[in-house]
Amino acid sequence: MYLNRDFEKSSVGELVSENYVFAAVLHYFGISFYQYPTDSLEKVCRSHKVNPRTLIAELESWAKRKDPTPEELYLNPIELLVAYLKKKHYFFVRQELPFLSNLISGIQPEQTFGPLLADLRIMFPLFVDDFIHHIHEEESRLFKRIELLQDIEDGQFKTQDALTILEKDPIHLLADQHEIHDDEMEGIRRLTRDYFLEDTAPLTMKVLYHELQNFEKELSIHAKIEDELLFPKAVELEKEALRKIRKKIQTN
């Protein structure tokens, strides 16, 4: 993509304008694109001790990343599905949320966008706190429950202990309590008028809106995988484990 041109002489603003993902890659290397809109990539990389070609190679790598389809995930055992969801949690918390937080807190808005960014600086940290709490609860309750079910399947518990575990906090109750964390994003959608911007809007706001909208899409896909793949698989695993334990009790 960029390796066929003298990309090092291009300004950071030009490169980000061509591909908004470049802003996230720069953030990955500790560079906030909005601080150097007119500086050449060569100059910015030199000041941050980053090899420009390493940075571009990382961008190329990001472009090739591809998540498995729901069909592919469905064909995998539940432990691989859980591993995939944990990996996405890590990516959200370690990469996407810090990048969004950096944009929202660091952009110096034009007067037109001042009030909107002021509201986002209040709203978004609350969303982040709520989202991280949701992830921790999901991993400590749901994912842990699935691990216990697998341990029971492997015969790692005494029969009566296994029955006690199976009858406590059944998966279907966790499913009923599961919430798609969309309320705060709904507020952000209203605030941004469904991420609508005029063509004349500054690049910083275009990148911010693009990243917010992309993050919301990722959350929607993530929640759909949990609701339509993970929970049904977990419920079936639990039913089968309970059936085997009760049969074992009856035959003893």
C-alpha cells in the first residue's frame, strides 16, 4: 500500500486522511496523530525513535487481520470460543478503549465541537468503567462456570459435589442477566447525531467518529456471538453434564 511511495515525506495528516486506521497504528507506537498534522512521518518517527517502515509494516499487518466468521466459531469447541472472546476482551481494553480515550481527551476542538467534546469527556469514562466491570463479571462468572462444567465432564469432582455445582447459578440465569452494553453508546449516537459530520469537519473529528462507530459495530458483533453461540453451547454442555450426573446417581 504505502511501501510503493515516498510515504516518509508525507505529512501525518495526509496519511491519516487516506486511511483512518493509520491513526490507531500511530497510537500503538505512542504517537497521537492530532499533535503532528503537518509534520512529515519521517520527522515524527525520528522524534519518537520509531522506524517508519516498521510502522507501515504494522499497518499492513492490521489490514490483513480477519476475525473468524460466526460459522467458523460455531464449529469450534466451546473452550476455543471462550478463548476467542477473552482475546477480544483484551483487545478492547488494551487497544481500542485507550485509543478512543486518548482521542476524546486529547483533541483540541474547534469552537463548533467544543460542547460536544466536553460532553464526551464526561460520558465516555463512565462507559469505559461500566464496560470493564461487565467484562470482569462475565469472565469471573460465565467463563468460570464453563470451566467448571468442563471439569465436571472430565470427572474432576465427586458426584454429589458436581450436582451441587450444577444446580447453583445455572447458565440460563446468567443468560437472562446478560446485557448488551449499548446504553452509553446509544447516548453517544444521539450526541453525535448517529456519527454524522459535514464534509468540512476537521480530520480529528472524522477519525473520532469513525472509531466510535467502528467500536460500536464490534461490540454488536461480540454480543451477538455471545448470545447466539456461547450461551447455547454452554446451556447444552450444562444439560449434558447434569444428565450424566443424575444418571450416575440413579444407578448407584
